[in-house]
Amino acid sequence: MGLLWLKVLHIVAVISWMAALLYLPRLFVYHAGVAAGSAQSELFKVMERRLFRAILRPAMIVTWLTGPTLLYMMGYTRDGWALAKVVLVVGLTVVSELMGRWLKAFAEDRNTRGATYFRIANEVPTVLMILIVVMVVVRPF
């Protein structure tokens, strides 16, 4: 029964992490289009900071705590698909940390990237998510 609750926690954490990874760059798209120091910019700063600190980062940590534990408990630590999944999750972690840097640049009014950059960046978590789901469901190797 404990394994099932651990799976539930993992799935909820992954969904929360992905929601933040998909929404935060969209906020950056809108933020990039407003003047630094404006009331809109200040509102975006609050929204971005709260999303990152209250949802993205905690969900990422819970995902990293539960995921490897599940792989170990279920005996998948030597499976090729599981290793590929972990590599892809490392990619999501790198994207998360990049978003943290972009958030800091916006917070300090020193962002130099335009909305198009963030629109493209918004697609990266989606591609990684699709590949991760393929690894878990299809287990191609």
C-alpha cells in the first residue's frame, strides 16, 4: 500500500512541476513585452516568483525524491528506459534552473531576451515530457 501512495505523490508532484514549467515561460513572454519598472512588470515579478518558489521548486524536489525511490523499490534501476527517463528528467531540471535564472533577470530588470525566445523555450519542457511519457509507457529499451 505504501508503494501506491508513493506513486500518487510522485504523479501529483510531476503534474505540478510540469504545470509550472509550462506556465512560467508564458509569463515571461508577457513580461518581456512590458516596460521594466511598470506596474505590470511588478505584478509579473510577483506571479513569477510565487510560481517558482511555491510550486515549481518544491514539486521538482518531491519528484526527485520519489522518482528514484520508486525505480529502486520496483526494481527498474538497471532498465534502459529508466536510465533514459532519468536523463530526460535531468534535462527538465536544467530547464527549471534556467527558468530560475530568467526569473532573477526579470526581478532585477535586466532581462535582454524577447518574447519569441520565451515562446521557443516554452516548447522544451513539452518535448521532454513527451519523451519521458514514451519511456515510461512504451519502455522501448
